[in-house]
Amino acid sequence: MLKESTKYKMEHKSDFGKEKIEILFEDQYLMVISKPSGMLSEPYPGSRAKTVLDVVEQLMRKNGSYSSTHRPFIVHRLDRDTSGIMMLAMTERAQKKIMDSWHKMVTARLYHAVAENPKSQPLPDFGIIDDPLAYNSHNIGFVPHENDRPNEKALKAKIHSEKHDLNKSIYERNLELKNGAVAFKTVPARTHFKVIARGKAHTLFELNLDTGKKNQIRAHLASKGYPLAGDENYRAKTDPFGRLALHARTLEFDHPFTGEHLKFEQPEPDFWMEYVIKKSSAEVSAVWKKNDGHIKKGRKAPVSTENQLLKNKKSASPDGSAPISRKKLSAMDFIQRGKLHHR
């Protein structure tokens, strides 16, 4: 069954399933790209959605650089709805070297995120969240409480009788037996955070990861009462941008083969900051906050940035001469759209 947020994007996001990537750097060893929100990093069993690997392979085949020994490999992942800078290896040898030396070669990896404010004690201006993570049956990461227990009794026999199997789900791989009972096996996770701006209902964070666990930022902030805006999985109540408000902004590293120091930076849309400071409101209800199939009375479903631009009479081409067509708009990346939105 499709999530409400996915249904809404299918109906309102003009490039749904046709998102494009931007290549920022490429050599014989690795590639750095800008991944759009809405695209999977790599396929998972049963999924037919387009992935980063699919798109890069198509581009390489088109320019004649693809071969059985020169093709894209994943070295780290961004969640489907997270946008921003991502690295790929171009050979199996490069993949192994990058993954083996990741924590040594990467000198900076920064994210920006807009989160809903908590009802209780707010986080300080900076600090570290180092709570370990567990994974539920939907492979969604969370910070478990002391008495949290898995509810699938059938897995007890599996874990007891089977050896470690990489084909198991994250959920199955992160369960263990304790005193004869199935328990969550947690993994260490450390997230450094810094508050960039605080608004009436939202906060803009900068985040740096010591560990790169699945859903780490989303789970850590949600555990402190700060679900990311647009995050249906973590029970966000608002969706002001029509997408998950998480962006991989900076990737800085020493090239594992040439030794060259490289830095790539693409900022999140500038209207994220403006929204937090000037327009942030808890009354902007997310599309999944429904009552009997309808948006709650007095609240409107979020309109994507693209549709706001299409409806804005001031939307025009860069020289201000004519309105932007849907076709031209769909070819823009989200940063270009954000700049257009604020002219």
C-alpha cells in the first residue's frame, strides 16, 4: 500500500519517477553527483523504481564509457527522499578502497535539515546525539527505549537456528537473543548538530555524522522531539516543501588514488531558511494528517515548490521576459527553482 505522501507526489510532482541527477565530478575511479529528492540510491528486492545506479549507468552507456569493468558502484547511500551530494565508485577495486578508507579519506560531510520544534525541552545550540539505533520490521531506524521489544515471535527461532545471512533484512540482522527472549541489537550512532536558525515552529540544523547508519539523522532528531518536516515515517505534522527537508550539503575528501583534496558543496534551497525565520507555522499540515480521507478542516494540503512557481504570476524566465513553462521548470534543479521563487 502506498503512503499518503507518495500518492500526493505522484499526483502533484511533475518529475515523479523521472528525477535527474547532476554530475559534479568524474574520473576513472569515482564520480560525485547531486542526487534529487525522490530517487533511490540503489534497488531493493521487489522495487522497480529508478535508482541512482540506473541513471548513471544509462548516462555512461550513452557516452560510451560503460563496460563490465568500468561501471557505477555504491559506496554510501542517501535515503530516497534526501537530496544532495553523493559519491560513486567506478570500479570494484575503487569501491573496496573507498569503503575501506571512508572514515579516513572523508574530512567533512555536512547535512542541513528543517525539523519541527519539540513540545518540551529544546536542544541546545550545538551538541552530540550518541544514542544507539535499532530497526523495526519496516527497516526504519529508531532510538529504542529500555523496555522496547520486537513483537515477531517467529523470528526467535530464525535467529537461534540460522547463521548470519547478508540476505536477511536489516531488521532480522539487528535482532538477538537475550536470556531466551528476542531483543533489538542496537548499532552505535553519533550525530553532531548545530542550530543555524530557530523559528516559531521549525528549526534549521547543520549536522555532521561520525557514523553513517541508515536513517541516522532522522531517527536521532525525532528521538529528541524534532521530526524532520515532510517525514511521514517519523510522524511529522508538517510538509511545507512537499518533500523531506534533509539535504546532503557538503562532501570533502582526499582522493583515495590521486591524493588530491576535493570539496563539493551545494546549498539547500534558500527558502528553507526564509521559511523557518519568517513563515514557519505549525498550521501547515502534512497531506498524511487526514481525517476520514480528507484534510483536516481549516488546513490545506502542502503545495510543492514547483506548483507554487507554476501558479505564481511573477514566475518568469531568468531574463524576466516570459512565464516559466512546466517543461522548462521540470528541467531545473531544486536550487534553481528556489532562486526563481524568491525573485
